[in-house]
Amino acid sequence: MSILEHLNSSQQQAAAHHCGPLLVVAGAGSGKTRVLTHRIAHLLGHHGVDPEAILAVTFTNKAAREMKERLELLLAEQQSRDCHGQPWNTLTELQQRQLRSRVYHETTQPLWIGTFHALFARLLRIEMDNYRDPEGFTWTRQFTIYDEQDVRSLLKEIVTQEMNLDPRSFEPRQVRWTIGKAKNNGLLPDAYAAAHQGRRSERIAEAYRRYRRSLAANNALDFDDLLLIPVQLLRDNAQVREVWHQRFQHLLVDEYQDTNRTQYELLRLLTTNGAAPRTDGSWHDRSLFVVGDADQSIYSFRAADFTILMDFQRDFGDGQADGDTRTMVKLEKNYRSTATILEAANALIANNHDRIEKVLHPTRDRGRPIQLGCCDDELAEADALVQTVLAAKRRNPGLRWGDVAVLYRVNAQSRVVEEALVRSSVPYTVVGGLRFYDRREIKDALAYLRLLVNPADRISLLRVINVPRRGIGKITLQRLTDAATQLGVSLWEILSDAESVQTLAGRSARSVLQFAELIRTLRQQVQHRSPAEVVQRVIEDSGLMAQLKAEDTDEAEERLHNLGELVNAALQYQAETDAPQLRDFLTSAALASEDTDKNKKDLKADRVVLMTFHASKGLEFPVVALVGLEQGLFPNHRAMEDPAALEEERRLCYVGLTRARDELHLFHARARRLWGGERVPALPSCFLEELPEQVVEIQRPRSSGVFLRRQVHRDKLLRSDRPESRPVSHEENTIDTTCAAWRAGDVVEHEHFGQGQVTHCFGAGSKLFLAVKFGKQPPKVLDPRLAPIRRIGAAGAS
């Protein structure tokens, strides 16, 4: 019986491929891992390929382990029929163990299966002595691999101590990111300096040189070196390249759309022995088998380049049209989702232009319609989400909490969802990130706030006295702490005494005194400002915001979003509290953190899964909910002005839709609280308009209790501001909300954002919204009836 017998026709066509190039366009849920494992098994069993001649690349270590386990079981089941003449499940447990052991030693152990980094680290362990570095550095085969913390510590030492650069201008994290990007583009220090002119680039290039020198002195490599050095080795050493070209005759690559240019170059060098693509022409007993889907390319921020997949036919294949080509197979039969979900996903992704045409065909019935919930704000959205989860459990008592996933665009969105789940006693876990109140930047900001309320809090003081870095070292802190202990006073009392600080802190005295003055100034504001205003001032005046802006990385931007969400948490607390105080806000934050940390040790417990769209890639769940589907959030503001970025955002939404097996729930809010605390009107995501009407069932609008209480409170204020004895003029009683009254080009002044210009008018009457551009910021959508704006110039006025 053929090992390919249980595959569908397209899967069989791909897995049976022997020599030559082949691109397998594998749609979501189409069984690509099944095809990869069956292809390896077919090469080994049917074609008699030596296991050591196969190189299979995955994008995670977990995927590599799963592929090995599947392959081992598949081959053992085949040998069960061949050796024992009976099915695998009829063998005794001892016979099964013996067969799997034999398969492991004879077949799967010699295979090279793993990530790019793991495989080429293994190659360097063998060939490092043959590497000749352009800058003259040397490493031995016993090299150490530095993790990210090691790298950052080394670069911090180089930047702040060796080069004596200001860490605020040359933040070590940002320098690390720049060097990593250079390595991923194949640039050594001199090449980087040549490509990036300017004094700053010169200093980064010098830090890069010193960094490489330090790595070599420690016989260490970072993760980027595990790709860059093999490229240089294979490109420059023809003898080594020939050895590995002859060794690996069959290359298989999973998630090909996520490769970067350095990884592509490694594949090209091994496949063609250094020749340019399509000039070698000899595929005798050799193959390049890549599996991927341009529609699921979502990692451009990690330097992934999906055009590598798009260009496969030009680089390696026959270049023929889809219907005529012999070097491409499409897997379009989906085994995961209902027909309704697939209809929505197909319609959405069809709006992208830069893709390989394909349509996912269902193998299941239509299932439930997709549910679309429109909510007043993010609080109502979170409440509606929880009710949806509870209703799903009632409909299907066998549904586990862990069968439900909630996906959002940015991690900061998790806070209101987490708090709603806690209120309803629904267990949950956050995947691919920490719970909101566990995130470092949130803990730092809360430590500052606790210090304002209680300056005797030594733990909070020690956490933030050097965050951001102020040049206050451990020895200085130890002296100050020892003095406080010996005198029997709080550490804050020591810091508050200038003479004591001058005596104990030495060269760090100025920084310590500046920190103490900062805390004193912020403490004065606690009595006169609202909790949200104090949180905002702490984030800005402490330097936390400036530090993250200076880093200018994706991670820093995510952390800035989280700090903004902490301001929103304080505003929400104020809206729900009659006499809000900072002390009580900190108590509510502590309680929320404690509730969400219950049973933290049992990470595999049955819990609702919260994660970003990016983190959901490769996973699937019976029930999936997508929240925050609004313009400016998903797709984000930057993508709305960049067609290529918008297509990637659409691919990200497509990935989210295709995670769902049975039920798909979509949510958007009419207004959402953004950075700075202002709740502004929000428009539904353009992606919602691209879904077929017949597959979407719109739910009635949802309002949260908090929203309704806020409306009542605002109505009271409006009534109290207008004495009943004063006559109300017709002009006062009329709210001008017609499109004729507001036009694109009108100049407005906002209470917080300053002067701006109207770029668009949406809707009419009571549903009129304005898009206003303030400086270089992305446009903000405002309700002219509620936002603190006034027109200072009409469109077309000179």
C-alpha cells in the first residue's frame, strides 16, 4: 500500500514530487505539514534517498519536533505493514516501541530537520575552522551563542563605557536593533557605514566594529551571526560550498513566505552551488521543495520578504502560467473551517493584488453565520465578548474554555478584555505576551505611582530610581540603603536630605537629588490632579516615554501603547468612581493583577486564550473572536496611507479569520479611548465592508453599564451649567451637524492637539464625524458635537 494513499490528489501530486524545483502554495488548513512529512517519507521509502541527503527547514523548534514525531510514526506504521504484515494499532506496545526505536536510529536521527538558526549553527560547528572573516576575526568550533540579554549587556558596556556615548541618544536597545538589521541585510560595519552617511551612523558603525571584536574575543556569536557567517563562508569558500551542495540533494522549506534575504541566499548557495538562479539548469537527483502562502505573510517587521515566494517561479521554476506550470502545486482544500468562514476569508483576501491566485474550498458544511457585534465603546465590547463566550459554552456544554481564542491587533487591547473576564470569573491566559499588569513598563509606572502615595515604599523606590537610567549605580544605592538601615529611617528620608546624598552618593549625588526633586514635584500634583492626569505626568516627566520613543523599535512602540492603556485604565476608574483618588486606583490595579495571576503555575490549564493576530499564526480554535476591528486600529493608521502595508494588514486579518473552525465572532466599537485618554469616535474597519453580506449576521448594538452611567453624568452636568431662569436662544439650542456646515479644508483648534485641518466629513446629521489632521500625527476621527474643537477658518478662505 502506498504511503501517499490517504492524501488528496493535490497533496499526492506535491508529495510524490522527486527532482527539480516545486512551489507548493498551501492555503490555511490545507494540510501542508502532512504533505511535508509524507514527501520526506516518500523520498526515503520509494526513491531510496539517504536520510543524510535531506535538509528540512522549519520556522520554529516546535514545528521541527512535531515534524520529526509525525515522520517517525508514519514510517513506523509503514514498517508495521511491511515487516509484520499487520496494522500499527494491532501491534503490542513493545513491538511499537521497538519499531519506533529502529526508525529513529536508522532514519529520523540522521535527517537534518530544524530552524535556519539551528541547522546552520550545526554546520558552523563542523566548518568554523574554514571561515575567513573579512575583518580578520576568528572563532573556534566551540563558540558560545549569546542570547538577547547577553547581547544587550555587551552593547551597553560598549556604548556607555567604552565609547562614552549618551545612552539617551544611543539607547543600547536601539543600537542592537540597528546592528541586527544590518546583519540581516548582509552588511558588516564598513558596508553599513558606506550605506548610511552621517555622524550618528559613523558611531553606530564603530559600535558594531567593537561589538564584533568583543564577540570574537569571547569566542561568541549572536543569533544573526548564525545566518550571516554561513552565507559568507559558503559564498567565499568554493570547496566548503561544494561539499554541502553535494551533501544536501533535497531541500524542503516550510513557511517559505517568511524567509528573509539572508535565508534565501543560504538556500540558493546550497541548491545551485553558487550559480545564479536558473543558470545551473541541472536538477538531476536534486530538488528544492518550498511550501508557503503569500496570503499569510505577516512578518515584514522581522525582515520577512514574501516576494521571495512570489519570485520562486522566476528564480527556480519554469515561469509558466498557473494552468500550465509543472513547478507549482496549489493546496486549496481546507479541512479546518466551515464553508461560511472560508467564504468570508476568500472574499477578504481577494482584495489584495500582490498574491498568487487561489481559493480555499471547504470540506465541511456551512455552519453558523459569522456574528458581528457593534458596541458603544471598548468597555461594552469587552462585556459583549464575555457574554458571547458564555453563550457559546451554554450552546455546547462540551466546549472547553481553552477552545476559545480572542485576537487583537496590539497587546494594549488585552487590558479591558482581561478585566471583563475577571469580573465574570472566566479563566484566561495571555499567549505571546505578559498579562497587562505584569508587563515591565506597567510595573515601572505603577512603582512610580506607589512612591508618590507612599514614599517610604523602599521596593518601589529601588525599582525606579534608575529607570530610565540616570547613572545611579549599585554601590551608590547600597551606601544609601545601608545608611537608612543604620539610622532607622526610610530610604526616602535619606534621599530628601541633600547633605546626606552629597556625602554618600559621590559622583552620583546630582542624579540622586534630581530624582528626589522629581518625586517631590510629582507628589505635589497628587492632591490637585485626577489620577489619570498624574499617571500621564509620571509617564512623561519620569522619562519613560522619552526612553521608548528614542528606542524607535516595534517593541518600544508596543510598550508605548501599553503605557497609554494605563492612562486609559485610570480614566475608566475615574468614570466608575464617585471620588477618585490615586491611592484607590492603585488598589484596583493591584487587585486586578492578583486576580489574573491565580493558578499561574498551571500554564496548561483550561483557559480562554488571549493573543495578538501575529501570535495566532499556525494555531486553530473551535471558537474565535476578533476585537477592535476599526479604522486606525486594524488596519492601523500607517497602513491606511501605504497600499503595501494595507495589504499586509489584510493578510493579518485573513490569518485571524482562518484560525476559526466552528464559530467566528467579530467586534468593533463606535468610540475607543486612545492615548491621552480621550475617547474618540471610531469607524468600522474597511475589512468588514469586504466580507459578503450573506455570511455575516449583525447583532444588536451593545452598551455597557459604564457607558450609560457616563451619559447620565454628562446630561446632569449640561443641565446644571444652564440656569433655568435664563432664556435659551435658538442659536444656543441648535447643534450644527450638517455636512454643509463642516467641509474638508476647514481649520480647527483642539483643546489638546492644537491647530488642525479637516480632511474628510463622514455621515450627516447626528452621525456626522470629522477626520482632522494635526501636524504630523495620523488623522483623528472626531465627533464635532463632543470633541473640544472650534472652527477658526473656513475651507477656501484666504
